[in-house]
Amino acid sequence: MKIIVQKFGGSSLATPDLRRQAARHVVRAKDEGYQPVVVVSAMGRKGDPYATDTLLQLAKSVSHCNSLLNLDLLVSCGEVISAVVMAETLRELGVEAQALTGWQCGIMTDDNFANSRVLVVHPERIMEVIDQGIIPVITGFQGVTEAGLVTTLGRGGSDTTAAVLGVVLASEWVEIYTDVDGVKTADPRIIPDAQTLSSLTYRELVELAHLGAKVVHPRAVEIAMEEGVPLKVLSTAPTGQGTVIGNGKRGSQGGERVGDRVVTGIAHLSGRSQVKITGKEDFNRSRLALKIFDLLAQNDVSVDLIYLSPELVAFIIDQDKAQVTKEVLASLGLNIQVEAGFAKVSVVGAGMHGVPGVMARVVGALESAEVPIYQTTDSHANISCLIKEEQLAQAIRSLHDEFQLSKGGGSK
Ligand code: ADP
Ligand code: MG
């Protein structure tokens, strides 16, 4: 029996019409001789009655300081509702389907509430349902601890559920259905003429996803990559060919060599704050740098774009962490400036390593667009620049144009 996992995101399940459209992909897979295993997110987006954001809003309206344990149980209901509605939509189309929660499916996690990791899956229940000729419709985004407490996997966590089940059930591939027709050279909300990339390597997508391309959760890509389960990112609406993600050979199509592109796409992360810290003493000798990063780690503040010199420590944080950052560092007696309103824009390409002139092109493009750069960092496969949030669209546009990503997708 050839299993395929099919995951549907919230925006693909927002209305009865969209849900029927989603269900038809499941019926088609079944008609083609595959055994579908469906994974769903909560239905809709912010403002929709059963969406994750709506449930979070409800929790906030009750208490300023929710217990994470209660919060996880509440938000997990969004996927439960969605799984039942989707199972019934499938039954309306004439196929037998059953909703199953994360805990019913033996998706065991650690107890890091709101951001837990899947430790192991006991797939017996899923297999029992399949053996009865029933399509399982499984709640994404959630699991259960050994003590029986419901946990959630963090935003975008349904992708992770799909990838984990893809591995555990030895799925032929995993289909991620969403509201765009694949992974594109930039966020189509900002660059409407961004091109769909027909194939990508896992590494390219891991990089894009970590740097903010939220179309697939980075952890999901890493899990699929470890076991070599191919991913397909597809539109729920019947348009486009989508993107196939594999390990290079499997992911390549029509002889095109993927993974060698100098620039594959542009990713971005909004809502960043820049922190700049100066003091009277040398940061290295005083060991104050260590204290700063220790305190931040203890308080669950992750830092990025780190700059460290004897006179200055600078880094960026999620702007939601600005208050806690100021509070925990206050005791050190340093001069701390936290400024909101930044975004990080990244040029991503696994083939840029050793290619001269990429940085010059990045700086040149941003300069021509009159976008000042406040900090940069790079690795073998990306160059990231910190810019003002209000200039994000023009920054992405200038880089997208510089690397000619609207033409053909992926700069050689
Ligand atoms: P879902 O509800 O299906 O999980 P998400 O909102 O999590 O959907 O992800 C899809 C969105 O990701 C798209 O609507 C798009 O705006 C955004 N996105 C950001 N970067 C990219 C990219 N490089 N390619 C495609 N989509 C992207
Ligand atoms: Mg998503």
C-alpha cells in the first residue's frame, strides 16, 4: 500500500467550498491507488471563528498570563474541529474518513509547551483505521506528553506533523497544500511576479524557511531531509505544478541542476528590534558579553545577527521580546538601546559560496534603492541585511530584480 500524507493549511480550509476543493485532492489520490493520510491545520486565519489566532485571542481575554498547559489544550481544539469538519466533508464526497487527534495517534512530544518537539510516534491506531479502509484525518500541530498532557508544536507546526507522519508511515512523499502554488523566489504578497520554483533541494528550502519564507516550517523540511522523504508544495486551488523538494537528484526536473543556483530566492523576517549595548569596560575582559547572552538564553530570548567587539555588543531580537530583554539586562548597569522597526532581508542560494561579487551586488542593489543597511551577516548559502521595516518592499524588489529572479526563477 502506497501511503501519501496530504497536509492542508488553515487558509485552504476556511470555507465549505475550499474544504471541498481540498477533499477532492484526497479523493483523487485514493482513486489513483494511493492511501491518503490527511493532516489539517485549524480552519481559516485571524478573525475566523475556529482559527488558532482567534483561540489565542480568547485566552488573552481571560487572563494576562495564561498557563502554557491550559493554553496548549485550548489552541489544540482548532485542529480537532478542523479534522472533524474535514472528515465529514470527505464522507459527503463518498469516502469513509475518521478524525483523529494527536494523542489518539500516539504523537508523543516533550513537555516544552507551546513549542514542543515530537519524540516518537506510535502509529498503530492510524494503521488500524487504514486497515479498515478508512481515511485518517489527523490534527496537525499537536501531540501529547508521556504524562498525557496535550502540547502544541509552535506556529506552522502542522507541517512538522505531516513530515513526521511521512517518515513514520514511510509515505511515498508528503504533499503540503497551501494558498500559493509552490515555493516562490520571494513572498508573493510583496513580489506579485515572484516565480514558482519547480524544484528545490532540502538545503535550499531549509535555508529559505529559517530566514523567514513561511510557506513551510523549517523543522518539517529538516525532518523530511533526514529520511529523504520528498516534499511537494502545492496550491489547494487547481493551479500550477507546485514545487518538488528532494535531495538534488530526486528533486531535479528536466535535467535542470538545482542546488547550484547562486541565488534561489529572497526571504525576509519582519518585526525585528535591534539591541545595541555599550559600557565602560572591554566586553571580552569583563566577561560581560557572556553574562548578556546567558541572561537572554535563560529568559528564552533568541538572538540573531550578533556583532561582538570590545566596545559594542549588537544583535537583533523579535520585537515581542524587547520588554523582557530590557528587564533582564537592566541589572548589568550597561547602556542598552533597543530600537524597534527593523526587518531582516536575506538573499539565499546554496551555490553562492565562493562566487565573487555577490555581496557587492547585494550592497549595490540596496544602495540604488536608497535602503540603508544597519547590520549584515553571511554564511555559505546566504547574505542577510538588517534594514528599516518600512523599506522592506523596496529592498526585496531591488534584490529580486538584481538577481533577475522574475525571469525563470533562480539566478545562475
Ligand atoms: P498555510 O496556512 O497553508 O500553512 P502559510 O501562511 O503558513 O499557509 O504559508 C503560505 C504563505 O507563505 C503564502 O501565502 C505566502 O504569502 C507566504 N510566503 C512567504 N515566502 C514565500 C515563498 N518564498 N514562497 C511562497 N510563499 C511564501
Ligand atoms: Mg503554514
